[in-house]
Amino acid sequence: MIVKDPFLSYYFSSEFVKLMPFILINKPVGPTSHDIVNKLRKITGIKKIGHAGTLDPFAEGLLLVAISRESTREISKFVGLDKKYLATLKLGATSDTQDRTGVITLCHPGPRAGIQKRGFRVKPGMTKADIIKTLKKFLGEQNQLPPMFSAKQIDGKRLYKLARQGKEIKRPTHKINIYKIKLIKYLPKKNELVLEVACSSGTYIRALAEDIGQALGVGAYLEKLKRTEIGKFKLKKSAALEKLTPKNWGKFCF
């Protein structure tokens, strides 16, 4: 592999791999990011392992993992890299967690504004052109409100722990940047949108999904999420965890 970027070229060098191995994992739906780390500890026999950005259990895709104490010391250089996702939004309802794992509430845009389809209400006459026009409003730098169901800490307390207690507290917005948001599919029979989103680190796609639903006037939550890129690292270069063994895992490192 030829890497032109001086920073990344060092991390692809044979000298670095010997000292600070990293590996790209294709995380499946189901396990937590911490579960993946634990499985890698058993495979590699190395205790000190960390990752550069959590994926929720219902999400899948690229997880960049540092293996060894030396590599985990350098992982902060990867955490702030831009990300790219494929996101499926379910229209016509909202979720208290902003994704499919929460309590789902059907939205009713008006007395007769919605039509019933498979348990969801959506606005009649909403076209692909309407959706694309709305999505363009989300491009660029903006402030985003962190979800209550998130690992963000405020005054030393994890927000998700407060949310599980039924509490919602005031929290500051943070700057994010949406570089690209493209409509891949509009599936009106399923009340779903499939979007490709390129964004800055720290962007909550769940929060973006809810905001898009509000802008469309129908409500929405995140049904599926796949991370396809972290900086210049791509999902197609990642390894499935079941392919790794104590004897071959080093071959998948960079």
C-alpha cells in the first residue's frame, strides 16, 4: 500500500507495525465496541487494547483498534479523524434514544395530514426532491445538541446514566461539520431514507436523524448505522473478527 501522507506513511511502516500494531475490524451488529476489545485480548494475548471511536451495539462497520500499550498511547491521533457513514432513517416516528433501541412514539403531523403505512404515519405527497432540498440545509458547520443517551460527561456524570433514571439535564451544544449528506435511497413503502454522511469527529448521527425528521415535519429515528470510513481508513480493508486467530492476527495489522 502506498501512502502519500507523511503522518500515515509512518504508521504503515514496518518499523511502526512491530512496535505499535493497529488493526481495522469490521464490527457486526450486536456486540459492543468493548466486547470486540475483549475478544481481541483473548486472540492476541495482549491486555492493553483500545479503539478510536465507539460504535453502538446496533451499529456495524469500521472499528480502528490499537493493540499494545505503545499503540494505545497514540490512539488520540486517530480519534479526531473525520468519519463516513451509511445511515438508515425510519420516518413517521421518534425514539427516546433517537435510534431503534428506544421507546418508539408514532408521529401525527396533523388531524388528517398523515397516512397510515405499516404502523407509521408519514406526510402524503412528500417527494424525493423535497427530501434532497431539506438535506442540503444540514450541510456545513453547525451546533449539535449531544443526545441524553450518550457517553458524554457533564459535571463528571455520563449522560446515558442520567437518561436511564428518567432525567434530562441542560447540556451545551458542540460544533460539528457535515461535509456531505447524500440521499442514497428513498423507500416510501418502508418509510425509510438511506443516507451517506461524511462528517467531523464527534457528530452524533442519531441526533442528526432526529433533526432531519423534524425538518421534514414527520419525525425520524436512526434504524441502521454502518461506519464505512475513519479518515483515510476504509471498511473494505477491515477484517472480520472470526477470521482472526492467535497465529494470524499480526498479518492483519498495519
